[in-house]
Amino acid sequence: MKSVDLHAFAEEWIAAWNTHDLDRILSHYAEDIVFRSPVIRQRFDKASGEVSGKDELRAYWSGAFSPGAPALRFEPIAVLSGVDGGAIRYFSTTRACEVVETFSFDDAGLVKRAAAFYAG
């Protein structure tokens, strides 16, 4: 597996979100990404809370940048390391809450599995 510098990844990942550049955000993810979030249940009415593949992930996240959506901004709190990935803890100004996103990386150093957890 390609070694991933989690702190550099977190810095670039948050910068990508804060510039609202969806292609830049998606560049961190493998084509067969599996992403889980309770928000997927609300927005997509999917009981699994899961999207699979970059196309579904793009469709899900594109709503964050649609006209009339609140100005999205992430403020980093901590980066946590794991065996084949890690987590980023941050404050989402859009949701006004703390979030933890976990990441598992593939052999190319791209995110293959991710999940979001929200406080409150």
C-alpha cells in the first residue's frame, strides 16, 4: 500500500472543500469509493446511508454547492491515524457542528471507504 501522509492529506482535503471545487475534492477518492453518512439517508432516501462510486458521490456532494446552499466551510480540529487510514475531526460551519470523517486508502493512496459522523 502506498504510504499516505495523513496530515498533508487532511490539509489538502479541507482546502479542496473550502474552495468548493468538487473535482478537486473527488480527486482524493478511488473510482469504486464507498461513502456512508446519515445525511445520505435524508437527501437520497437510502436506508443504507451509503453511496457507491464516484458518480453517486458526485451527485450527493454537488448539492453542497448548489445555488442557495449555505456557504460551506470546514475548520480543522484534529487528524487521527489508523492502520490503513485515519480520520479528520473538523467543525462544519454549514451544519454548525463537529464532524469526524474516517478514511481507508487503497494501494494507490486513494480513499476507498469513508464515513461521516456528526455531533448532535
